[in-house]
Amino acid sequence: MAYQMQQPYQSQQPMPTMGMQIGGGNRNALGKPLDSNGKREWSHGLCGCFEDFGTCCYAFWCPCIVHGKNTQRLGYLNSNGRPDGDGGSCCSGSCFGYCLLASCGLQWILQCSARGDTRQRYGIDGGGCGDCCTTFCCSLCDLVQVSREIELEEKSFQRGY
């Protein structure tokens, strides 16, 4: 009679790691290297906002809409595991909240939260203090950087990787 080893009991499924494809999308589409903590850098630099001139112009003239779309697109990916077919609604609660806070110069607070949510989803290195400084000092570039990060995952669904 052969001795049989018993496998340990698993109470839950293992959590995904960076590079794993969840629901068809790739959260590190450019294959950025991970540090020892499993974190990576943003796919595009903060000052790379001019590389996406269309979104940059949109963020300059209608930042509330770009913020609303970013928030809705990220929320849809988190909830449904696939991109929002509408590309995010421009007139969402996030958009209206942004306009309200922008009238007092406090829109960066909402952007700070959205930036943190984006960093968490994509395993991007950083923290709350850096998010606050970035959104306060470089509001436009932050909106474009977050949009581009979300767009990379959305496009990966179409390419199938």
C-alpha cells in the first residue's frame, strides 16, 4: 500500500498577480517590470500627456468629463471584468461632483481618489501623498495618465492578450 500525501485545504481561491489575465484583459499590457513588492511604474510618464493630444485637449477644456469617463470606465472594469461598451458616460455623478468641487478649486480631491483606485487596480507603485501632490500640481497630466492606463487594459481585450 503506497503512502498518499493529503493536499492542504484551501479556503479561498488564490488572488491574481500582476501579469495575469483576468477576464480577458491585461493589467500590464506594456510588460513593465515589477519591483520586489510586485509593483510597477505607470505605463506612460506624467509628462507624456501630450502624446495623447486628443485626450489632453479634452482634459484642458472639459476636465470634468474626462474625470467622469475615467471613473466610470474603471468602475465598469472592476465590476464587470470587461470594458464599458459606451466608453464611459460624460454626464455621471463623478462629473457633477467634479464640477461642484472645481468651483471651489478642490477638484483635485476627487482626482486623488481616482488616481489611487487606478494605482491599486494596476499594481502601480506610489502612495496617497504622491497622488495628492500630482493631482494638485498637475491636474491635467493626471487625467490623461489615468485615462491612458485604463485604455491599455481596454485595448488588450480587443487584442486578446
